[in-house]
Amino acid sequence: MTDPTCKACQGGWPREDHFIADLGLSKAYLHEDQFFPGWTVVAFKRHATELFHLAPTERIQLMEEVNLIAQVVAQAYEARKINYELLGNQLPHIHWHIIPRLANDPAPLEPVWRVQHEPLLRSGPDLRNTVQRLQQAIQKAR
């Protein structure tokens, strides 16, 4: 099921050139803003806005997919901690933000949403190399 008004359902977000992996019920993408290196998004493939809209088996599988990406990102970026965000206020479609918090984190006690910064956008070879690095790490973890 898709929602014709939903950017995630219509392919407007996340960006396809940031695609990392099809995980089964969800897909992983590198977040556009890499001010926090390794920030990744896991987006549910079909339209749903709340976890309680999912069948119990879907919730379990989705959490395993989120866990896989968190583990891969934590290892790839040597994260001290992983932040998990499932908000949906701006985009009401189930998607998790997986945010590694690193040793050189500019604001280790703040949520990323509160850290004032210019977005750090990756493109070209830099984007492709980052995506490939995470794709290879997922292949090793599976």
C-alpha cells in the first residue's frame, strides 16, 4: 500500500543515489546530511505511520533490519553510541534514523536535531565510496 501524498511512498525521499541496501521489509539509505558521519535511514517499504500498524511479525523483522544497520554503522564508524530516532512528525511514514555518535562528536550530550550546523552533503565519488563501504559491511554482517 502506498500513500499518494507521502514523499517516501512516491520515491521523493530518501534520495535513490543514497541507497545502501534492500533489507526485506525496509531499505537503508545514507542520510543526505553527513555532518554526523554515518547517519543512515531505514525506511519501511510500504506506507505505515505507526509501529502498531504493523503485524507482530513485521515489527520483529523490521527491528532486526534496524539492528543490522545499527551494528554495521557502529562498527564501520567506531561509534561510541548509536542514537535511534523514529519520529514521523515531518514525514509520517515509518523510518528510523540510525545516528552513530563518535569520539569527536561536536555535541555528545545533545540530540542531533538541536546541533546548529551547515548540512554536510556528499556527492560524486565521495558519496559512492561511503555507500559502497556500508554495502560491503552489510554483506560481511549477513
